[in-house]
Amino acid sequence: MASTVLSLRIDGELLDRLRNHAAKRGMSVQDYVVRTLIRDDFDERFQSAVDETEKFYGRT
């Protein structure tokens, strides 16, 4: 899988909170943010699949 650089401008308070969250997990801020985005993307795709299944079979 190829990687691409994404540059973000974020508030100092947000960066401090991200650093704290990442440190609690023994991760870098970059790894924490990427993992969070991956999890959020998975959640969205999973919910879409559930919604489509409910449309197909009907809600029970």
C-alpha cells in the first residue's frame, strides 16, 4: 500500500489533547490519528453495510 503525506493545521489545545491520548496508548500522535481515522472509516462502512442489509431484508 502506498502512503501519501497529509498536512494539517490544528489548534494547539487539540494537539495537546491528541498528544495525551497518544501517550496513554504508547503511540505517536501520527499513529494515533491514523488509527482513529481508520477506525472511524471502518465504523462508517460497517454501518452502511448494516443499513443496506436492513433495506434488503427489512427491519425486524
